[in-house]
Amino acid sequence: MSLETVVAFLEKERGNLMKAPFAFVTLCTLCLGLGYGAGMLYYSSQIGSLHEQTTAKDGQLSRYRVALGIDPASKGALVELGNQELALKAQSIIAKLREFDKTLDDKGKAIKELEQTGKISTEDAHQARLQAKQDVSEAFDQNLASDAYNVENELRVRLDPSALSHVVRVPAFISGSDPHSRVTFSELARGSGFDAMMLGRLADEMEEMAKLLPPDSEKKQ
């Protein structure tokens, strides 16, 4: 019942209602109650709809933040990503891995030049190379390793064995016949200096796997 209808009714029945004030008050109270109840139902529905929309957008935003490398790539967060989002996340990790690899390569070239020009001894050059590997390894371990290995693992999980067989992969321990069950040597040696030499190959492996991800409609369940 609209407000205009209620007003017209009150105007028409004003004489009768004035003779029965109790009934008038009761009618007004009833109208107000019905109006309040209808309003509450309407706004509750609207609030519920807005809450659902906000929750959905928050979930989408969270996935984008992970995919773009803004938030950490925890295993739970990666599972929620579509294949294209995971590929985007992998690319951000790959770029950072190549930066670490380039840093180590640049350090090696600088040390070699110092050695060849006689500015440092062969022994000092050897120690400098070991220190360079240790520095890069520690930086990788502190800033990227967890994200990198979580993404590498998620890429592996989503590819079937036939696809994985075409990927040139980092040396690893493999448990049983399942190609998904593996732990890379570089992961075992995190922070030791040894893993620094494997970061370029890890980037290559992840890049190949990211390219082999199937369309999102074919994502493994």
C-alpha cells in the first residue's frame, strides 16, 4: 500500500476515525509498523547484496594482489588463483630470479677482472666468489625463496606428467614414480651459497611450466 493511498483513506474516513480515536491510533501504529517492517526488509536485502558484492570484490582483489606479487604467495593463496593469474605471478617471480642470477654473474665478472689484472690473488678471487654466492643466496633466502618455491610447486601440481616430461628441470630428489613429488637441491641448500648457482635454471624451469598451463577452464580440480 502506497503512502498516497493511506493519506486518501484517512481523509475520507476522518470523521469516523475522530469518533473512535483508539481505532485511529491503532491504525496509525499498524501503518507505521508495516512501513517500518517493509523498510527493514528492503534495506536488509540491499545491505546483504552489498555485503556479497564487497566480499566478492575483496576476494578478487586479494587474488590480484597475490598474482601481481604485492602479497606473499602462500600455498593457500596460490590455490585460489586461476591458471592465467598463476602464470602472471610466476612471471614476477621469474623476473626477480633473473635479477639475482645477473647480480651473481656481474659479481663474478668483476672478480675475474680483478684477478686477471693482478689486483687480487687467485686465492682471494676464489674466496670472493664464494662470498658472492653466499651473499646472493642469503638475499634470495630472505626475500624471495618462499614465494619462488611455493609457485614452483603449484605450477608442478597443475601440470600432468606428460607436460612435465618436456620441461628442463632443476636437479632434485624425486620420491617414487610421481613426478610431482620432488624437492630441488637448491631448495634443500637455501642460504648455503650453493643455491645461488641454480637460480637461473629455476627461472627457466618455472617459465617453461608457466607456458604449459592449460586454460582456466581446464584447471585441475
